[in-house]
Amino acid sequence: MTKVRAFAAASANAPLEQVTLTFGDLAPEDVEINVSHCGICHSDLSMLENDWGITSYPFVPGHEIIGTVSALGSEAKGLKPGQRVGVGWTAFSCLSCTQCLGGDHNLCTKAQGTIVGRHGGFATKVRCQWTWVRPLPEALDPATAGPLLCGGVTVFNPFYEYRIPPTAKVGIIGIGGLGHMALQFANKWGCEVHAFTTSDSKTEEAKQLGAHYVHNTRRDGVLKELAGRLDMIVSTINVPIDVDGVLGALAPRGRLHVVGANLQPMPVPAFSLIFAQRDVSGSPTGSPTLLSRMLEFSARHGIAPMTETFPMSKVNEAMEHLKSGKARYRIVLENDLSDEA
Amino acid sequence: MTKVRAFAAASANAPLEQVTLTFGDLAPEDVEINVSHCGICHSDLSMLENDWGITSYPFVPGHEIIGTVSALGSEAKGLKPGQRVGVGWTAFSCLSCTQCLGGDHNLCTKAQGTIVGRHGGFATKVRCQWTWVRPLPEALDPATAGPLLCGGVTVFNPFYEYRIPPTAKVGIIGIGGLGHMALQFANKWGCEVHAFTTSDSKTEEAKQLGAHYVHNTRRDGVLKELAGRLDMIVSTINVPIDVDGVLGALAPRGRLHVVGANLQPMPVPAFSLIFAQRDVSGSPTGSPTLLSRMLEFSARHGIAPMTETFPMSKVNEAMEHLKSGKARYRIVLENDLSDEA
């Protein structure tokens, strides 16, 4: 029996309150982690508010976890006690289906999210299957690395999975929590990088993050000027985009890749796909090996999320700050909770 | 000066009437072909009726052309007089852009359709750039091969371009002019083949053409039973499809590929793409090398369109038959015109 202090919401939209959880025996494949930091992702907010109808309460958010291994189940592989690790969106996959055996554990239909029917990282400890506990390269700062584990791998995914060449011209729609990491990845991947934003105030920062060109999509004709030029556009926003205009900015064989989850269907004109052999695709975070490749790439290239830090005890203020849309660009909670109540 | 007899329409929806065209000197890169057979594609009808607003009149349809080389321009490469050849949707590309130099001549933005601003194959002779004149393998019957050049390569494209493995499970929506060739390609490609139709009368024929399973999508629950199972679904129809349902039938990393051109945008739910890393794509016919690969594959595997033959002099009856939706499955015109008026 392990006592764990955590921030939990009793129901949708209720404030997060300190509670004590009791964990039973550690399952053979599980790893227990002492949480040192935890990023806040927009999906923590969506889950807190039960936007997707899959939240169970009491709900403990948090799935951009950095910490150290405190205990290993008897069948947990490849890790040792005290090791610095990270955990992202996924906490479990079946390991035996076609997707898992093929390396696509994130596409396992039995995969469990770290905060879906489980307790997340706004806590002193968290547990998950060893597969999803990824060693953190030494060069990465534990205080800022958390957001790489979910937001980071989400935008890293299309570069690796579709083998985008460094000769490609890549656009990033939305310069926020995900987009500001996507700009860094795209730049270090060697691509020509275009940032799309509706906010002129982000222009200089977008350039510092790696954009070679910054376009304000509120201005008429921006997409038309780029007609047929970009090889991939990654949309990180969760509001409707001008699908027809964005597709028009894609070169032949170009790809619009969406990682921002808008519930309204996208109106995709078939002719625009057919005419230039274009693709529209989406992806969920990344596999265990992709997580490690992304962390290694980030370490080698000095890629790091720009973060604002809150003590975990001020989590409700931090959530309000996220909600206000003013976070620049990702919030990380530093753990100041103690296992003692 | 060459006199050519052709069937032309004077305006949208006017009947096709015999006319005499005068061709000037043969351009250096052009090839002149004596047309022996010409398939009728649904896009001949769309162009005749100016559905896409790009038709110029007098309009000579026909872009599934089989014939023999009658004359070669001074710079025409790789062909000899008398050789049996085929021509499809495209008659010209610039040869110098990134797409052409990269082998994607069909994605050249300066490409010209055989019947777009040019005279097509409902004629004694047709001219086009040597690039698009593809030698016909001996094993293919000139009387039925025409439809391979446009409809055939259109549905062959995704198998080759996306390197679909023979282990894949593939669905074909619409068992008509395109779909009945897609079933043959999918079967000979080695895949598990699912035909989707709204017409029970096509079940037996779909099986003979290569389908292992035939599904009537008018029946409730058909797509749900297949949830998460298919690796690629090719939609050949030009009416709206149940996008959400079709995407749901795709396995992780599955692809919905559209070659049927419906003018209404497809409502694509982002979540369905994101959740299972799915793709929606489209493509236009195929490149010169793809045309030749498709012809060679068809010859080796005995793939042939099922055709109904009309003499070219009865072209208006043939067009009516196409319009009625009763063609099983593709119409070919046999040339009975003479260069003499």
C-alpha cells in the first residue's frame, strides 16, 4: 500500500483539490515514478471539463511527466531505480496486437491514456507500464522537458513517420503550446519553415523559434501567395481552418497533417486532393521508439519548450492561466507536494 | 496539312457530328496516331456537358486511345512508325519542372489534357507529345485495352504510389467503369479484396473480377462490421460517400483514396484521422512510367476491362448508353471513320 498525494477534481469543472490516493501492489509490468515536474497540456483541460465524454472522477490530470523511477514491477524492462524518465499521453498498451508488435504501440486499440480511467501526474507519484516510461537524455533539463512527452512528440510525429526530407518546405499553423515546438523541430530537421499565426505579436518570437517566414492568416491573400509551394502543413489548432485555402498552398504530393482536434468535420474538396495527389492525415502522439527518437533529437539540437513554471500547489491558478490563452507557451508544474498529508 | 475526320460537339449538350479537322505541320515533340479504338470515360461526358467549365468547342472527346504511330516529330523519342500505342488523359507536360523532371509528369501544372483545349480520340487521327504515347504490350488486345489508359491507371495509381503491400486488405467503392478494373488490380496485386456496391446484381460479377467479399452498403451495419479492418479503400464514385463510416472501416495507418470526383467537399472528422493515423488522399491518373508499369502488369496478369463495343459512327448511341448507367462496364468505340469525308 502506497499513499500518494494528488490534485483531483470531484466532477466536471470542479476545482482541483489535494487528496490522498492509495495505490495497491505494483503490477508486474508497471513502473512507479516520483514526479518532479508535470507539464499542462490543453487536453488536461478538455478532460477536466469532460469535453470528450470519457473522463472518470475523481480525475487527476497530468500526462507530461518528468520524474525518477521509484519502484519497478517484476516484469518491467529496460529501466533502473533512480533513473530520470518521462511519461506522455499513453500509460499502457497490450503489447501483443499487430500495432504493438509492429512498433505502433500508440495505435493499439487497447491503449490507455495516462489520465483516461487512470490517475495522472498532478501527484507525488504515478504508475504506468514500463513501455511508456522513457529514459530522459542527460542534456535535457527536467524542469522544461515535460511538454516534449506529449505536445512535442505530437508535432514531431509527421516529420519522422512520413519521412519528410530536410529539403521540404513546411508550414506550422498556430504558434502556441504545440506550434512553438513544431517550429523548432522543423528548423532543426533542416526544412524551410513557415509559421502561420493570427497574432502579429508572435512574429519575432516565431522567427527566434525557427520560422524563416511568418504569415498572418488574417491578412487576405496570404495562402494564395503561397499557392502550390509547401510540402507539408501541420495544423496544431483546435478551431476550424480554411481547408481549401490551406490545401491550395500545398505543392503536388503535399500533405496537410492535423494534430489539433476540432470536433467539427473538415470540408475537404476531393478535387484538390485528386488534382495534385495531396494527402490529409492526422496522428496521435507517438510510439515508445518515436518518443525516444524525439528526446534524443531534442537533446542533440538543444530543442526545449518555452515554459512558465508554477508550483504544483498553485495548479488551479496555472489552469486558469492556460484557459486565458496567455501562456507563453507551455506551463510546467514543479512538484512541491509531499507524500505526507 | 493533314485532313482528319472527327466527331465534334458544337456546344454543350449538342450531339456529336462528323467534321473535318485540318492539322498543320507536326510539332517536333509530337506524335501522330492512327486511332483504331477509343474508350469512353465518364469525364468525356462531363467535358461534353462542360460540367467543369473548361471545355472549348468544337469539342472532340476521347482519351482512352489505342492506335498505331503514323508520324513522328523530329524530337519525338522512343517510338517508331507503325508501333501499337495507347494514350490516356494527358497529352502534354512541360518536361522541365520539378514534377516532370522528378517523374511526376501527371502533376505538372502545365500539363494539358488530351481533350482540354485539344482534339481527342473520337477521330481518325490524334496528336500528342511523345511522352504520353505509351507502347502497348503485345499480350494486350487493342480492342479492349483503351480503358486501361485512363480509368485503369487511375485506380492502379494508389497501389503503386503508396507501395501497398500484397498483405493488405483493400476495399473498392463502386463497381463500375473504374471499380471493375480496380478489383482486378487489387486481386492480382495479391490483396484481400472487398467490393462495396449498392447493387446486389453485381455480386457474382464482382467475385469473378477478383473480390473475395462483396458488401452491399445499402444494408445497415456493413461498415461497422468491418470496423478497423481495411488498409486502403479506393472510392471510384462521383457521389458523396459516408466518409465517417468509411474511415471507421480503416485499420490504423489506413488510407481512404478518392479518384471519383464529387464537387461537394467531403466532411472529414479530424478525430478519426488523428486517433488511428489515417490518411485521406486523391490522385490524377498516372505518370508515363506508371502507365507503362500498369500496362505491363495487366499483360502479365491477363487484366482487361470488360467492354461493350460500338462502331465510332454510332458514338451518340454509345454516349446515351453511358449516360443511362447501364454500360457493363466500359464502352469502346471501334473506328469505322475514314479520312475521306
